[in-house]
Amino acid sequence: MGSAIVTVIDKARRDADEKRRGHLGASAIGAKCLRQSWYGFHWAYQERHLGRLKRLFDRGHEEEFRFNRYLRLAGFEVRDYAQRLGWHRETNTYTCLDWDIEVPEYKKGHCIDVSESAAHIALATAAGQGPKQWSFIDHNGHFAGSSDGMIRGPGLPEGWGGLEEKTHSDKSFKALVKSGVISSKPVHYVQMQIYMHYFKLRWTLYLAVNKNDDELYAEIVYYKAEVALYHIDNAKKIVESRKPPVRITEDPSWFECKFCAFREICHYQTCPEKNCRSCSFSEIAADGRWHCNNFGNLIPDDFVPKGCDAWSPIK
């Protein structure tokens, strides 16, 4: 009976919609292979994950609220979102306010600050009234990212810094502790550099947890303009290029290629999945949109995932 329940749960999570990212993300630009990022941006293939793996991804997202609760308990000031969230008890509605706007005293009894409540944030977001994330958009709306928050407090460098929170397997966590984030998790390092550049921050707190035993690891990462600008330029090349970048190797058995989701497309010319972004007629347009050179029009957003009968796969 118990195993049947687990099977039903995993099937339900597996079958839940897995929305494709519409932009090239800051979390995807630090990989060694730009060709891999290019294929991902063009939706050449979508990985189908098992329910158990999706639940593992969920844990990573949900861990952020737990991290922040502990940080506040330890005396740090954390801003999960780019706005504070106010709740109107009488109308059960929400208001988003910029952090530098003080709520007038006469309104405080009517608008309660619930910025630190995961439950209220979830309810407000579901109602379309949630606060904005700390996010940036660049390269005609095709390069974007959202950070985990901002932090300041005792023992940290002066002023506000970024906050990046990650969960790790036991093996990954031990490598992180031994070598630090720049060596063991270069993709995370680049992600933080990009956020610091766009948010004009000098430093970021990288906070990680070992999912095996709940051990924590913390590291301060400082802004390096040359690193951020190099990868932002790479993002521009990926977004604007009509052809995939060169392979990092011609050997498909190379360890980084063996586990790449686009290996068959890249090395063996397997046909990519059909949609407008994987079509050779399409190119980027302003505001994160796509243009079809075959029909000479902007492609409707809801049509992009489908493709049409004139679809011609990217090479």
C-alpha cells in the first residue's frame, strides 16, 4: 500500500507542467560549453524528469524560506523580494511597497507587514498580488535572472549584499567545503557575478546546505567586473547568434559531453524538438519576442512552443 502511494505521488509530480524558460538565464551562462547554452536557449530539447527528481528540485526552491528564517533568527536582515508585502486584514488583499517607502503610522494598523511570511507570499503570488523578485533583464529581453535576495548584518561586509542559497548532495557539498565555490561550482560563481553587476553590489553571501546531514557552508564572494562582463558578453553572443557556437570538443565521449542533454543533437545531428525557437526561420525580436523570417511577422507567444508546417530545424 505504501509503495503504491509513493508511486502515485511521483507520477503526479512527473506529469505536472514543466514550463520552459523563455529567456537565457544567469544560472545557465557559466557552463564551459556555449553551444550547450545556445541549444538550451533555442529549446532544442526538453529533458523529462522523473517525479522523484522534480521533488528534489522543489526542495531546492523551498529551502530558501528555511534559510532566511534561520538568518533572521541569527540577527541578519534579509529581503527575499524587491518589494515589501503588506496585508489588508479587512479586505484580505495585498499591497506591494518599495523598501524605502515607510508605511504612515495611521495606516499601519490596517496594512500589516507580512514580508517575512512564506504563507502570505504564496497566497499573494497565487492571487497575482505578490512582490517582485530581485531580477534583471537585458539583451532585448532575452537574457534575465532572479536572485534569492539581499542581506546585511553582523560579521558581513558593509552595506547590503546579495544572497545566493543552494542545496547540495553530500559529494558536491564536500567538494565545496574543500575547494570553495569558484573551483567546485563555477556556474554558481558566475551567476553571482552577473547578479552583482546588474544590482550594483560589492559582495554576495553564498549559503549552502548538505541535504544528507543539514550541515551548512557560508562564503563571501566579491564582485569581479571582468568576470561579469565576460559572461554578459557571452550571453549576448548566444542570444544574437543564428548558428550554434563551436563545440568544446569533437569527441562525444568527452566527460562533459557524455552527460549533456544535447549530445545527440550536437554530435550526431539528431533532429531537435519542433517549436519556433528551434526553427531556422526564427530570430530574436525586442521585448523577449521572436520573429519569423518565413512569414515576416512577430510570432504569437502562445504559438512559439508549437511550430508550424514550414518548420525548418536549426543546424
